[in-house]
Amino acid sequence: DRYDYKMDNYVKAKFRIIRNLTSEDAFIFWQDDPTIQRQLEQIATEARLFPFAEHEEHQSHAWVDDAGELVFDTSETSLKMPRAELSLNGLHNLYNSMAAGLSACLLDIKKEDIRRALSDFEGVEHRLEPAGTVDGVRYINDSKATNVNSCWYALESMPKGTVLILGGKDKGNDYSEIELLVREKVKAIVCMGKDNSKLISYFGGIVDQIRDTHSLDEAMAACREIARPGDTVLLSPCCASFDLFSSYEDRGRQFKQAVAAMK
């Protein structure tokens, strides 16, 4: 609401920062973001540009090569490390690691310190947080995913055979953003909220199984019934928590407690 509900106003406000960067400053950004590219075409900046991408592109300064090595290449530092050694999984965490690694390279941090930091960094609570394994089923707490885009990144890092817990206070969500990943990776959806009608209407014909639950206990019982050894249960709700919980933190902690109680 601070931007009159207009994405363009939000983007312009954020990009004010690069107008004030000097030739001694660096702007690190995801190379394949069309919004960023449009702004760079419209805004003059003296800053040195350090784009990164999943695979090497023109002028990339961080990427993953064909051998699976994460490459950082700046005038200050050049280093490689296996992508498999990153402590955090998922494409979004690869991008975060590239941004952090480029920052460290530009600040002339020692290479061994950069590699160590990227390989043992612990993620924040409630963001793709392992909650435990019960009867061969892995449980992941991604309660911080209160919008569809966050859920997309979570699903991108999941294997096939995922049981997805969705639901809460819908904020006008457009679920088409995750539809392809749901079709590819999700075997069942467990809806958890006071009113799950929108979720059931959208995903009812997309997944083989969809359950309508109205409490955490009901949702966990449904997940335990559906999931088989080797499956993953992912709490990545796409929605705010306030219909059943006091906050996304409360939702995530109750989820972890419920998993612990199942053991």
C-alpha cells in the first residue's frame, strides 16, 4: 500500500539507490530478471555492474559451469567451488550464494573463508527448514512462504512425490505461478485453513489427491495417511497465517512440534 498497489512505483523507489552509486561502488544483480534489465536501460549509473546467472552469459561474473562448479570471477578475485558443496539447496539459494560470494570477492575476503561460509551457512528458521524424518518421510518447514513466489522457489528444490500443505489467509493469490511445478512434483495437496474453497477449486483437477482440513492436527493426519517412505511433506502455504495461527513463526513452530510428536 506504500506504493499505491503499483509494481512500477515499487520498482522505481528501489532503484533510486543505483542513481547515487559512484564508479567505486558495485551493483550486484540477477542477470535474467527482466525488471532489472529494463531499469538498467532507463537509468544511468556510474556503478560497476556484477550480474550473475545460473549458466554463463555475456558479462556474467558468477555462474555454474558444465562441470557443476560455481564460478566467481571479478577483477579482485577468481574462485571455484562445487555447487554440490553449498549448504543451502534450491535455485533461489544458488542465487543468494552468488550474490553473497560476489560481495565477498569484491571486499577481498580470503577464498578459503568464502568457500567455508558458503558450505556451512545455516538457513533461517521457517525457510526450507528440515523438521525431521518420520517413517521414511521427510518433513520440511517453509512456513515463511506467505506468497506464491516463495512457494515456487521451495517447490523448485523439491523432488517428485511431494505432499504440499497450502492454505491460510489468501491475499489475492494467483496460483497459476506454481501450477507447472505442482503438476511435475506434487502427488497430493493438503489444504489447511478456515476456508480452502479457492485452493480446492484451482487445484482439484490438477493433483490426484486434495484434502480439506481446518487445523494443524487434521492436516498432519492427512499427510501421514498419504505420504509413503521416500516422500517429502512440504509446508509452504502461499498464504498468511492469521486464520489459524498468530504468525508464520507460530505456524512453523507448531508444525515442527507436531512432527516431533509423531516420532
